[in-house]
Amino acid sequence: MSKKAGIKKIFREFIRDYPLQFLLLFLLLVIEGIVATISVLAIIPLGDFIVDSNLTDPGKITLFVIEILGRLNIVPSFFIFASFFVLTNFLKGILDVGVRYAILKIKYTVIRGLFSDSLKIFFNSRWAFFSNAQQGRLLNTLTKELNNIGDTLGHIATFLAQIVQLIIYLALPLWLNFQLTLTAMGLTIILGLPLLLFQNLSYKLGKRNTETAAISMGILNEILSAAKLIIGYGRQKNALNRYLNAFDNHTDVTKKSQVVATAVPKLFTPIGMMAVTISIGLNLEGNFNISELAAILWSLLGAIPLLASVLAGNLSIMNFLPSYEGLIDLRNSAMQLQEKNGDRSFEMFNEKIEFSGINFSYPGRKGTLKAINLKLKKGQMVALIGESGSGKSTIVDLVLALQLPDSGRIFVDDNHLDLFNLNSYRERIGYVPQDPQLFDMTIRENLLWSNAEASERLIWETLELANASSFVKGLPLGLDTMVGDRGLRLSGGQRQRIALARALLRKPELLILDEATSALDSESEFLIQGAIENVASYTTILVVAHRLSTIAKADYVYILSDGSIVEEGEYSKLSNDQQSSLYSLLERQK
């Protein structure tokens, strides 16, 4: 996307998506323009009165004002003219504040809309979008860059406001003295042309600023997520230096970018003043009314900061354009991975969920899953066993429809999974991962997040099923206890039991336990194991297992190796050799 095309696209979207805000801004600008014109004209009668209090030879503007005052039976005086001059400028100041408010309203309305639209696109994409995206880039785009885009549209709105103001400021001196004003404008443009060279530099710095910000954000996110590991290894200094190096690279570019943005208006203002001074000097021999000359000078000097701001705004747009390009790139990536939803609403399955000839590979890897055929029969507990990398978690992702098979079909009873609305399907699944993700809310809020309609009685019944009610009752605030970031105020076993209760609260058709007890101590594992037995009688369970105690309760076992199912069967019917082999495999997993 070219820079001009990018700016035009932003402008078109601004007008299309926010017409009411644009109309409000336009109306304010028109009113402000009228008041600004009157405030400039108010200098003329005031100047004429100061030069000649008898007003023996007033200008045409002063004569018009005297006529209006006469109709109102008001005698012209210094205080009348001065009050009118001050009042119009005060009113202009109030309108300036109103314009600024309208611009800020547009900016934050735009940011909210961009957040909403972008997150909607992202969360309607497949899991592959999140797993493939660089987290630093994603976080940076959703925080810093979206704000920058809002600033860009704010600059565009300001740009429009300043253009309207500039036309008004220049229209009056053009009317009063066309030659002098045209000379000043021409000289200003000629002398200011070199400053346009800063545009390309501003764009390049903006692009580099976006890249270094994403790297810095990625490293910060990584070291905060790995804080326990970093402290445990005593590598705090290493982590700090790694982030500070990235931060220094980012701030180095940011400083250059901000200096360029500041330099243009600062340099342009004296250039404009010089052009105005030269123009007046070249036209001094003409027959001027001193008050009209004062009005021309006032208008031109008022136009110079506006011209400087227009140039600075243009540079800011160039600087922020890479932020917009980055967002569009992410949204396009997400759009290419949008989920394909069927029309049917899923409520339950009657017989089985079945994999038929499933093959799957991650990008850059071959043969993650090869010719997988398996069944999750209604009411059974099915266990997946295999060494790390054998494909167990990938099967879980496929059951959750987080990934799509390269070939083969997934059936729900006799219907292909693609026929169903995937969210309605997932809403009937309870999922407990190895590392339970609790939100920084109360226990109650974490549970209701799964099922907002759950009653107090159902919550406690579910906690009882998950063997979590006793420890929750023992907490000083009970269900209203805050669990902290990712649930870190609770022990590992407590987090896992709350996660299990959260999954059970929606009364799932299918409960998936992805190595839910692998990182727990024996007591916590015993409690979780008991909870699994509590629910096994009334729901279908898929468990990624690593302990013999789990396998022994399973109705059916699939053993995976290198992406293929190498053995399967009912655990109770496995031969002694098969059970011995299975035991050895589980020991290796530990």
C-alpha cells in the first residue's frame, strides 16, 4: 500500500464509518470560522478609534460597525470596540475547545470501533491465527498501535479543522489586500518547500518505530510470563538487560521521530513570519488604511501557526501510517483463517464422535497425525496415551475444532462436524488443560464465566463433584475470594479443581482432560481422580493420561507413537504383555 493510498483509505473509512462525528466537527468549524472572521474584523474599528477617536476618516468596515451601533442606539467608544474585540476572541476560544472535544470524541470513538472490529475478526479466526502470530506484535498492535491509529484519525480531523480555519484566515486578507496576501503566501510556500522532504523520513521512522515497539512488547510479555523461571534460575539481570536493550532501540527511533515532528512547525513559523515581513516591506508604498493593515497582519500571523500545524499533522499521519498498515496486515491474516461455521446448532450427540482417516501437519512439519481412526462413544471414558510429541494434544485440538484436518473427516454421530455452528458445539464441551487458566476475578466469577445462568445451589453441587467445596468453604471470603492473576493465589491442585468445576458447571456433553493431573502432587491428584470418577457415570470423557490410576478407570485406550495409533482396546481386555508395555510407557512419560 502506497503512503498516499493509505492516507486516502483512512480518510474514506473515517467519513464512511463516523459520519455523525464528522458532521458535528464540520458544523463547529463553520461556526468557529464565522466567529474567527468577526474577531479579525473587530481589530479594524478598534484600530481606527485608537488612531482617530473622532473617526473622521474611518475604513469601510468601521463605517459598517458604526451604522449597526447607531441602529442599536449605542455611542461608539473605545470600550465598546475593545469589548467587542475581546468578546469575539473569547467566543472563538470556547469554540476552539469545542472543536478539540469533537476531535477527541472522534479519536476515541474510532479506537473503540477498531478494537471491537479487530477483536471480532481475531476471535472469529481459527486457533492457528493465535498460535502463528507473534505475541509481541499482536499485543503491541492492540495497545500502542491502535492508539496511534486513533491519533492518526485525530490528526486527520485536526487537519480538516485547520484547513477550514486557514481558508478563513486567508480569505479576509485576500479581500482586504489581494496583492500583499498573495505575495506572502507565495513566499511562504517557496521558503517552506524544503520542509516537505521530512515526509519520507517521518514515514520510515514510523515504520521502524512500529517494528521496535513490537519487539520490545514481545520481550516484556515473555519475561513477565516467565518470571518464576527467571527468578528460579537467578537470571533476573539477564532478563532485565535483554528488555532494556530492546527498549533502548525503540526509544532511539522514537526520539528521532518526535524530533522530526517538532522540528517542522518550529522551523516553519519563523519562515512564515519572514515571508509576511518581506511582503509588507514590498508593499509599504501603497495607500493603506493602518487599521486594515493591522487586520491583514493579524490574519497572516494567525495563519502561520495553522500552516505549521498542517505540515506537522501531515508528518504525524506519515509517521502513524505504518501502525495502520500493521493492523490491516494482522486483520488480513486473521481473515484468511476465519472459521467456517455450519448452520446447525449443536445440542448433543447420541452415539459417538468419530475420527475417520485423519491426517494433520503443522506448517513446516510433516506427519503430526497419520491416518487416525478413533471413536469417543457416548458415556465412555476414552484415554489417549503416548510419549511427548506423539500427537495427543493435537487430537484434543481437533476434537475442539481448534485445528482442521488436512484430510479425513470428523463425524458427530453420522453428521460431519462442519455442518454445525462451532461455538454451539464448543459450548457443550468442558475443557480442562494441563495449565488451568483462571482469570483475575473471584472464584464465583470464574465459575459463572462458564455458565452465567448457574444458581448458587448448582455452583456448590458442582464444587462438590470437583472435590473443591471443602477448600472453598475454608477460605475467609469463600466464593468471593480473588484468585489473582492466572489463579496464582491458589495452589496448583486448588486451581485445577476450580478449573474442573468450571468445566462441569455447563453440564457438558463431552469433558476433555488434557493431562489435568500431570503437574500435581499425589494428594491433589487423588482428589482430581476422585472428581473424575464422580462425573464419569453421566458424561463422556476424553482424557490425555499419564498415570496408571487414570488408565485403569478408562473404558477404552488409544496408544499413540509418532503420530499413529499403534495399539487400542478396552483396558480390562488388554493382555498382560500389553498392560506391562503400557506401564513402561507411562513410567517414561513421568
